[in-house]
Amino acid sequence: MVLVLGVVNYFLFFDHNEAPVDPTALAAAEVAPVNVTDGALGEGQHGDAPEVDDFGEPVGRTVSGKIARGQTVLRALKAEGIDSQTALPLVNAMGEVFDFKKAQVGDAFTARVNDEGQVTRFDYQQSPLDVYEVELDEAGTYHAKKRKVPTRIDIAHLGCAIKSTLYESLSRCGEGAQLAGMVIDLFAWDVDFFQDVREGDELRVMVEKISVDGRFLKYGKVLAAEYKGKFGQHRIIGYRDPDGNEGYFTADGRSVRKDFLKSPMKYTRVSSSGGLRKALKSAGPATYTAQTDTPVWAVGAGTVVFSGDSGSQGKTVTIRHENGYTSTYSHLGAISRGVQVGSFVSQKTILGKVGKDKGEDSAELVFSLRKNGRLMDPMKTRFTEGDPVAPEHKAHFDHEVEQILQDLQATPVIGVLERRS
């Protein structure tokens, strides 16, 4: 009889396909906060520990989600069971510190809802550094603020020998594509990375690295950089004077900026893989051969006087600059939206992309720079520079530069056959 009762009890209480569920554990799982974007909401991202009642049961619930394509914040909250009438007051409060027109797909949010269905806390994260929170006070009023996320800034000293492209070389030396883009922007007035770069050239950089919770987030300012190649040596120093003015200068205090860039082609990871050659004909404009979709940027600031199809030259943009200069960019595969006749464009504005004409084997850009109608060679022309370091701050600048140049010179260079993770 005892054996029979034991067998019956086993089948009634223990023999199930799933293990018994602990109601307390289930309730706790429903309100457990969800970390988003590498935990950047940080410790205490939903306030203190969730409220519990006299019996230790969680009060209310916590929901988390991300903004999907075509969603507004109100629609995203509604998808998580929070109706618009409930969500609108907190969204209005947050609007004082964040413009929801700038909301992006993938932005993460977490909301704590009490037993009455009211949102008591709302966290919204657009990036590890852009975190916002809204809390409900005892009077029933929402208060929003941008959270101060603690960051750490370290100064990295990098030396890297160029093997093929700048992007590939910096990757081999353990750095990211963002740094390559920053270096290209700094040297754009002096170096044409399509044709000046040679294997064995050396790049040295002092740059800020910003991290959150011990994890690298992004690069900060480039403090100094040096490019040493077959064509010569260029050094760029970031300097902030005692009056708060800052910019980039050469080692002797001249401005790095000039009226015109050295090349109309923006060197990118995509374009660099194709290898670009430039042939300057004495009787005509320069012809650049590049990868399709390589960005083309304005070599100088000015007003667009032509934008459209010019017949045999295909899609063309012409810009009128100061002092009688004009620049023309032809055979474009596409012209950027907004580059229209009469519009003002800044230096480095993307005008369009290189395209391939029918019957052509490669994509080409035909570029010309003229002064008062006469063709100029941007490689050989000396253009006007920006303002140098103010005379009253030159002694201070020289003192700052001395140590920076010593640090640059002491930075070891990773060779072309070396690789660093």
C-alpha cells in the first residue's frame, strides 16, 4: 500500500515536463531591469532597488524597449503597454532637455510603472554619453535632466608606418577608422592621400581617447600630428591661447587652414581601396580616376553658380570663390541634395560622388581651378592661410610646442611588418 501511494504521489506532483515555477522568482524576473547598450545607463540606472510591498512582492512593473523604424517615442511606449495619455506628460517634461526630433532608430528606453499604471521613472539613452532621465515627484510633477556620465580621457601616443592605405595601416596599428578620418581632415590642406602617400611613410599622432566604465568610447581631440613621407614632413599642433581661442597650427605658429584644399577628393575607406591616380594636362583640367561613389568635396567656400547636367561633361558643379577663383567638378555620378545654384557651400562640403559614364571602364572626376578664367594647378599654387598665432601669445605657444614636439619625436613607430591588436 505504501509503495502504491508513493508512485501515485510521484506522478501527481513531480513527473512534469517542466520544473515547478517559483512564483516569487517569476515576479522578480518580470521587474528585473534590462541593461542596454553595453550597460551605459550605468549603476542605478532605474533608481534604487524596485519597490516592494509589505509581503516582499514587487510593486508595479518595468518595461524596456528600443525605438523602431518609423516609431515615435509615444508609439514605442504604447507598444510596451503605456498609453499615450499616460506617457504624454513625461515626454513633454523630457522635451525640455531633449529634442525628440533627433530621436534615432535603436535609441533605448526603460520605464517603471506603478500599480496604478503611472510611470514613476523613465530613462532614455541615445549613446553612452547621451542619457536622459525623468522622475515623478511626490506632488505628481515630472522632472527631466541629462545624466552626467563619468568619462575618462587618456592621451594616446601612436606611431604607425604606412604600408598600403591610411585606413589599413591604422587598423594594423590597432586603431579605428574614425582616427583615420580625423587625420585626413587635419592634413587635407597639405597632403593628397591619393597620390602623396608611399609605403614606409610615418605617421605620429597624439590623440585623446575617451572611455566609459573602462571601455573605449571614441576619440577626442587630436593634440598633435606629424606626417613624414617622400614628399616632405608636415607637423600640426592643436593650440588654445590664454584668451580661449583655439585652432591648429604649424610648428612655427602659422595656421594650417588655407583657402583651398590640396585635393577635391575626400579620401575614405571606400575610395582608398581603389587606388587613385591623377594626370594633370597642361592644356586642360585635372582628371582623377577613383572608385565609384568616392565623395567629392568643395576645395573652398563659395557660392554655387552651376549645378546640373552640362552635356558632354555630365553632372557638374561650379563654385565661385573669393578673389576671382572658380572651381568646377564634372562627370559626377550624383550631386548632393541642397547643392543648388545660389546656395553657399563651406569648404569640405560634400558636393556629390564620383560616377562612371556609359562605356567607361572606370569612374572619373574632371576638376579645374581657375583664377580670373586662367587654369591653376592646386598642387603648385600657394594659397592664403588663416590667421597665425596672435603675436602676444607667440611666446606661450612656443613654450607649449617645445614639449609636444619632443613627445612626438619620442613616439615609437610600428613597422610595416608589425601588427598590434
